[in-house]
Amino acid sequence: MHDAWQAYFPCTNGSHALCNAHILRELTFLHEHEQQDWAKSLHDLLIEMKRTKEENESLGISPSNQEITTLEARFDNLSAEGCEKNPVQFSPETLKKKGSKKQSPSRNLLDRLQLHRDKVLRFLRETAISFDNNQAERDLRMMRVKEKISGLFCSEEGARAFCRTQTFVSTVWKQAFGILASLRKMLEGTFVFS
């Protein structure tokens, strides 16, 4: 799962999904700064899709195919509405120049949503796919903070020790165990995940 940076797509290890948190931020910007009403509607629809999946997961079921098809049709309609309000516009001078043509942020997002529709909505059909990659980004944040504040590690061994410790603490926290008590048990050799 990623933010649709083009360099990620050639990677063939597994299939791709796009982070909807990134898309929600772009939609919010388009609504608030460019007065794009379709963007607000699409933002609300994505939140509705997320809630639908979460509600079904809490009941231990998957959304029905009819429910998913209806949500996807609404997504397609809102994307089409956005495309109508943001047509591709190139001047004759722009078309003569080589290279990619600059478009508005609205049009760039709409093109991405249409080109990668299946990757944006993949979370609806596959239970293992989450709505966003925020948790993964939070897990990596400590490494970035350490790198920014302290600079690089003095040794590769120190970097490995930091990563092992951070991985353990993150896992213990996600499992709702007490972090300090778990660290103490781990150092004593008595810690067991149950």
C-alpha cells in the first residue's frame, strides 16, 4: 500500500493498493481551496466505505457483492462528475511542447482515481487490505525521528538493536500488553505472546 508515487508501480513483489488517507487529504484540499463540491462528496463516500467495511468486520462478515457494487457505482459517478467539471485543457502552444503536460491538481487526482480505481477500492473486496497505511507509517516514524535527531547510527549493530527493540515495543503495544512489564519479562526471558 502506498501513495501512488510512480516509482512504486514497477515493483512486482505482490499487488498494489493505494492509501486512501492520502486521497482523503487531496479531496479535502480540493473542496476547501478549489471549491470542488464533487471532492467533498467523494471524500464522504470513501469514509462511508471505510465505515461499512469496519461494521461488517465487527460482525464477522464481508460486505455483500451488491453492497460493494453499489458503492463502486457511486464512486464511478462522482469521479465522472469531477471529470466533467475538470476537463483536460491544453493550449495549442502546450501541445507543441515535448514532455508531459501540466494539469490542475483536480485533474491529476481524477486521472489517478480512474487509472488505479481497483487499487483505490481494493480494501472493500479484500479483508486483509486496510483502508490506509497509517499504521505502517506510524511504525516507521521512530526510525525517521531517530535519524533526524541523532543522525545516523554509529554502527550497524546499534541500528539492528534499535530496530529489534522498536519492533518489540510496537508489537507489544498493538497487542495491548504493558510495555514496561513486557520489556522486563523479555529481558528475564519469561515473556510469551499469548
